Amino acid sequence: MKIKLLSALSLVTLMGCGGSSTENLGNVSDSLTKTAEGYSKEITDWFDIEIGLYHPLQEPIHQSNIEMTFDVNQNGLFDDGDIRIIAGNASGSFTDIISSWAYSADYLVQLNSNNTMITFREMSGVIIGSSNTNYVSQLGGVKTYQHLVNDQLTEQKIILRTNRSLSDSLPQLDQLMQQLRLIDANTPMNVALTDGLTDASSDYVPEPGVFTQQPILSLQDNQNDYTGNNQWVDIKSVHFSSSTGE
């Protein structure tokens, strides 16, 4: 985990003829930024979906997961050529060994190919075998970000990074790369964050089964619009960025 600590002091120095000085040591604040990065630094062609939260992210993960569904062909349906990304606990099982979002989360990218789900993932996390699962390197992963001032949380984000330049020789990989490169800030998408419990707490952007209708450069979500009892799932914002700035 990378931890960056910044401490700011307000210091005013007044120099007079005799060289005297006056210092004001008021307005002292401590600023702390914590990040944990769970993807390869060698990924150079990527897009990020940054999800801001109103409350601290739950760790360990337990059964929680994030699903991001992209309507690449923009027809209002999840069908041929569309993409889904799942991070967190993708199986709903083995909750005791899935701890950190950055370092333990499953990270799956799924391609809808003629209504058959083709899954791509790295050889890590909790793996349940499937004939439609392909294993690749440097697919992507999760980064967590916290900013605190005077020990008070002022910003909490979870960032999902996806590689758009995979080169493994696998079936459907060329089609996956083609569709991933079509995703930008104008691609309609749906974000779902859930704690995965039987009586689940969940939040959606914009709504369950509905795709966004505006650019996701800085999409805000209302506070306290989640369902259930666990407020940490309450999404504050969704933001798209990429290595090429589109």
C-alpha cells in the first residue's frame, strides 16, 4: 500500500529593518492520502471507472461486488457486443479469503457474444472453472483511494482499471479488444454496488436495469438512495477517464 502524508503549516514571516520576524503557527491541518493499487503498472492503454462513495468502503470484501455494464452498441439492451466488468467477490463464496479490494478482488471482463457470456480473467482470486472462461495476463484491477483531513474522511473512491491492449492468443480476444476500445465517456452504462448478502444492500447508477443517458465524465448520484441497511454502498459519483484522454 502506498501512503502519502502531507502536513500543512500556515507560516508568515515579516522582516523589518532590524531583521526581526513574526511567525503565525495557527490554522494547522494534517492531510493524509491513502492508496492501494492492485493492477500492473505495465498497463499503458487503459480506461478507468472511478466510483466515489459517501461513506468508507467496506473491507474485507466478504460477498460484496461491483458490476459495470456497458451498452456498447447503444440500443438500450445488454446483448451482442456489449461488455460487463465484475470486481470484488464474483463467486459469492469463499468469503474468508477475499479480503482487500485492491489485492484480493476478483476482476472479470465479460463479452456478450451472440448472447453467450465469454469471460476473461487473470489466474488469481477465487476461480470456479467454466468452459467459457479464458485466462489472460494484466487484464486490470482495483485501486482504492482515501483522503483525510484532521482524521476526518473527506474523499473515498474505488477505481476499476481495464486494459485495452491484451495480446494473448485466445478465442474471442480480438473481438473483446475491439469492443473495449469503443468504450468512452459517452457509452451508456449501468453501475451496481452490492454487499451481496441475502438481504442485500445495493445502490445503482442510474437505476436497476437502466443505462446512463449523459456523458460519464462527472456523473453525480443522490445521497441515501441505496436500498438495505449498509450505508457504505451509497454511490456518490461515477467518472470515466482513459490513458488517451478521450
